[in-house]
Amino acid sequence: MNDIKQGAANLINKVRGESPLVHHITNYVTANDCANMTLSIGGSPIMADAKEEVADIARIASSVVINIGTLNERTIPSMIMAGKVANESGIPVVFDPVGAGASRLRNDTADRIVDEINITVLRGNISEVTYLTGKKAQTKGVDASEHDMQNMSGTVAIAKLLATELECVVAITGAVDIVSDGERTICIKNGNPTLSNITGTGCMCSSLIGAFCGAAPNMPLIATVAALLTMGIAGEIAFSKAGQLGNGSFRTALHDAVSKIDTDTLMRRAKIYEA
Amino acid sequence: MNDIKQGAANLINKVRGESPLVHHITNYVTANDCANMTLSIGGSPIMADAKEEVADIARIASSVVINIGTLNERTIPSMIMAGKVANESGIPVVFDPVGAGASRLRNDTADRIVDEINITVLRGNISEVTYLTGKKAQTKGVDASEHDMQNMSGTVAIAKLLATELECVVAITGAVDIVSDGERTICIKNGNPTLSNITGTGCMCSSLIGAFCGAAPNMPLIATVAALLTMGIAGEIAFSKAGQLGNGSFRTALHDAVSKIDTDTLMRRAKIYEA
Amino acid sequence: MNDIKQGAANLINKVRGESPLVHHITNYVTANDCANMTLSIGGSPIMADAKEEVADIARIASSVVINIGTLNERTIPSMIMAGKVANESGIPVVFDPVGAGASRLRNDTADRIVDEINITVLRGNISEVTYLTGKKAQTKGVDASEHDMQNMSGTVAIAKLLATELECVVAITGAVDIVSDGERTICIKNGNPTLSNITGTGCMCSSLIGAFCGAAPNMPLIATVAALLTMGIAGEIAFSKAGQLGNGSFRTALHDAVSKIDTDTLMRRAKIYEA
């Protein structure tokens, strides 16, 4: 595991040195938080969702983040187009299937995105990822073997299964974050429950993944671990500084902590193990 | 009045226990604040405004909040559809007619919403509510009697009149908040003028009403009082902690105070009387 | 220079006294920050971008701010219409060509706006303004003379050139802010590098310009200097208070500082000179 931890920690300086341009097609609820998080880790955010320009923007970007939080008929074609251009350009695509399972539009769009685009990293909560796994398992005959299911926690099994099926990195965030590329599966025990009391921490994780992947396009597993360690450790620091004050102060402290995180802090505080 | 005050104070624990899903069709200016306020009081926000999915989302929600702050041709039909589905499902609909009176589009949309949807709670400032009252008074022959106008403050008369006409709870927020269901009219004297120095405190009130109504769908008067007491008292607490620092710190402290509010604080600080 | 400095400082009280209504057609990433900044300096923000209502809103506004940060096919016609109505009404138009140069859609839209609307103040970074300058220089045969280029810094030359060409005030913000109306060119040395670590400080500058111009429609040069001095000095104050804490606290302190700025502070701290 030390290779993963050290690799992740080293990426912080790489992001800050390269300042990757992270093209977001995202929702209007957390777009400001996502832009600020991208800046705080050292990346450069650009939000652009008009179908007339997403190809131009994706071509100059280091990575593309597709987040369906407030999807609509205008932005869905933009998501598809940006993803395809990113695939052609060989830059990473991060997909955040916000609310998959909650409406047919979200389900159909999530299905379409994983069908038509080569995703580099898929990040969601257990319910969103399970929707996609069930869909894939049902439609393509893939399943976790009985043996696997008995010997791994369900979440680890789902991450591994979907990573294998989609040939990408799958990250399931929650009390313990699970990151798998199908071969290796990493569990991250950092974080704080207060993270779920403010909006957008999932979206912000996806933006951080976009920034790390933009700086390390050939290391999506390690980049994703770096992003989730950053958010988890920042959540711990923010809670210790401001958790007792309330949600507003916690949120401010979370942005502070990400902007101040460094390699040493990540090495010292990371709690990861291999599943 | 003690029944109202105690009932409102008790609802805080009910919201935190049930975590109602509050479906927002709202503006992009304050959506982040509204989501965070919904979380801070214990609800669960979902923002979704595509006409292809609002019916699905409204069906799984505990309440629907319609806010016309940045309405457009794409979202207006979504507002109507979500409201109708909410009516069919029997869940509360909160309507915030942001800027009614300022443009024909806002006027026409506000008129259409009150005509086509059974609103549970209408919340606006005096100017927005007056627009709707004038419209209703003119078009449907309803008016406050001379006697009423002489014996009640104008704002109380307007709230009572529109509540009777629309058969809903009407909340007019301002230096003193007025809440009426046509039968009972409650005045709330909590709050702080600094609340008007940051954007979205009106929208956030509507989100809080959505959360309280989601947890107490059959008590819209008390739920609305609970929401406005929460914002007013949180404003007082935030001002005492951070008012001298400036608008940024006040805003952070406001979110803190809502996330920390409890039944005891509300009982101790509420300043309400019946008109 | 004392006339400019004193004139700018005096405008703070004028904005606070008149509370100009600033109509924004802007992006969803920083709209909340822009609304809060407009309030913090004493203006009144309204965000409205539906083509069905922008004419109504522009007619009651004191100024219009057009920001193409997340432009799309629906909002571009609204931008043009709002600008034309503002021109007819004789109220100032502030244009922020976010990302001009980065996509053909942004380029074409920026070109169209400067062609079809009489801009009062154009504010951008050096790259955005250079795009427009190059375009104008190429298509209309305007250029900075060899003599000018050798004797002025490039940025000052560009500001002066474009101001002359568009007959407006041009503000190029950066480490040193340059403001020119073609006749006089003012350089502002206030600010702090941390301002570029949070999203939207450029957009917020444009909103402040909108507020100052709304209160002083016939003094766009001084109004623009006042807005940029406000942001620059607030950035210095915020950094001294919260810069070491991180980006979240810096952002909160920036809003605090703008809400607390006054004529004396501006007079005492302004670092401006004429180019």
C-alpha cells in the first residue's frame, strides 16, 4: 500500500505545479463550490455547457468532469459531446451520476453516458453506483460470483465488478471510500460524518478527481485515491477546527483545509488499506 | 399562542428525525444556500427542474418548493408539472413568487401557478404578495372590507385576505413576519436587519418552510411559523456573533445558527403574538 | 490624480445612499457571489435572463451587467436584448467577456455584443481584452502606433486602444489594474495575489462596476476606478485577516471587507497613478 499512499501524496505537488484546466459540465447548485475546490487543490476550473462550445473547451482542457446534478435537455447532448471529444483527445473523463436511480431521465442519461463514453473514473455514492451496476449486471450478464460476494463486503464487490465491466476506476464514497480499477481495490477510512451535512461534498470530490487526473492522466487509480484522501483529511481537519460551530463554519474550514493540504499531511494522516 | 409556539418548537426534532426530501425548482443564484439551509435544519434537498423528470422527483419527495427567481421558458412548465404532481400526491407545495410585479413574465407565471396549483404556503415580501393580492382582488372581486383595513395593519389584512382567497397559508416576511391561514394570523418579531444585506434569505425561508411542511404536511401554519422563527432567531444569533465583522461572516454564522438551533432555543427566544 | 481618487472614494456613499438596481445576465458559477458583492457595496442585485423578461427588468434597472461565463443559446439573445434596452434607456452597460478567446461561441458572442451594444465599461483580464483588441485591430484597421507601443507598457496600450475604438471605459484587471477611457489611463496597484485563488473575483469586480456606474452613470471612469479600488483594498484587508487560514476564510473576509469599506479607507489605502 505504501506505493499508493506515496504516489497519491506526491500528486499534490504535481497538480499545484501543472494547474490542469478542468472542464466541468455540472449542476448550478454546487458549481461555485466545485470551482473553488478545483482552485484550492491547484487546478484551474472552467464551467461551459453550451453544445456550441463544449468541443472547443474540452480540446484545451486537461480533463472533463460530467455531473448530472441538474441535467436537462440542453445540457445532456453537451455532456455526450464533451465526453466524446475528451475520448478523442485522450484526456480523462470523470463521471458523477448524481441521483441515478431517482428518475428515469437520470437513469437513461447515466446509461447513455457509460455506453457512449469511455469513462476514466466513475464516482458516486452506493445507491448511484448500485443503480449502474444492477443495470450492467442485468443487461450484460455480468455478476459478482457467489464466492466473491461471500468473501468481500458488498460495496467492495460492487466497485470491483463495475470497474471490470466499464474498464475504468470506480469510486464509491461513504463512511469508507472504496476505489477499484478491477485489479486493485483501495479502502479509505478518512473523513468525518459532518461532510454529509453540507451540500456538494460528493460533487467536490469529483472535481478534485478531475484535477488530480488532469495532472496524472495515466494514473487514474492513484489520482482518485489522492482526491478522496484530500477530501477525507480536509473533512477531519475542518471538523476539528470548526465542527462545533456549525455547518457554515465547517464549510469554510473545509475549503481552507483543501487549500492548505500538502504531501506531508496526506502521508501522515492517510488511513488506507487494500481490500 | 403557546400552542403555536410549542408546536413550532417541537417540529425541529420532527424534521431532524424524518429528514424530508424537499424537491426544489429554484433559481441558480441562491440554490446552494437553499440546499445548505435544507440540510442545516435536517431535511434533504434535491434540485431538479427538467420537465422530463420533475414528476418522478416530486413523487418521491415530501414537499415541493417552487421559486421563480430565475424562471425561463424551460423551467416554467416544470414548475407547473411538479406542482400538479405534488397536488395529486397530497404533498405540500411552497410557492415563492420572487420578483412578482417586476416583469410581465413573473406576473403571468405567478398568476398561472396560483390558478393551476393548490398552494400550501405562499411566501414573499410585501411587494410580491401585494401584487398577487391586487390581481386576485381585481379579478375575483375579493377585497378587504373598509372595517378590516381600518382595524388591522395593512400587511395583516393582505395576508389574511390572500390566505382566504387562495385557501392556503400566506407568509409575508419583513421587519415583522406575518403568517396567516385566514383564520389565525401570527406575527413574528424575531430577526435582524442584516438579514437583508445578504442574498437569498427570502429563498432560504421558503426552503425551511418546505422542510418543516415536509415533516408536518397537515400543519402548514405551524410549520411556516417554525421556519420563520428559525430564520429570525438564527439571524439574531448570527448578528450577535458576527454582525460587526461584515456580510461574509454574518452569512457563515447564519448557516451555523440554523444547524445548531433546537427546541429550547426556539421556545426561549420566540417573539410571536396573534394579530 | 487626487480628483480621481477623491471622486472614487466619494462614490461609496452615493452607492449606499441610492442603492442602484443592478440587472445581471450572468453565469451560474458566481451568481451568488456577484449578488452578495452587489449588496455589500450597497446596491440591489437582480438576476434575470429569460428573453421574455429582460427588457422589463432592464427598464427598471440602474445598470446592466452582461457576463458570458456560462452563455448558451437561450441567454445570448437575452444579453443582446438587455443591452439594447439599456442603451435606449440611457443606463450604463458593463460587459465581462469571460473566456473570450477560449471558444468560437465566446468569441462570436463577444464580437456581437461589442458590435451591437454601446458598452459603457468593458472589464476583463489581459487575455480576454487582447482577444477583442486583436479582433478590432484586424477588422477595423486600428492599431497602437509603434511609438505608443515603445513608450507605454503593452497593457496600457491595449486598454487605451480598445477604449478609443469602442468609445467606452476599458478595465484590464491583473496584478496592476488598468482603467482607460482613451483620454486618461489610471493604474491601480492595490490587491493581493490570493484574489486569484478563489473563483469569481473578476465577475465580482464587474458587479461592483455595475453598482458604482448605476449610482454615477455619467462618471464611468471614476466609477470603474472606485469598484477596482474597492476589490483591491478589500483583498488586502482580507489577506491580512485570513490569508493564512486558507481560501475559504479569505473569501469570507473578502465579503466582510467590501461590506465594511468606506470613503476614508479608500482614500488612505488607494495606490493609483496615471499612466
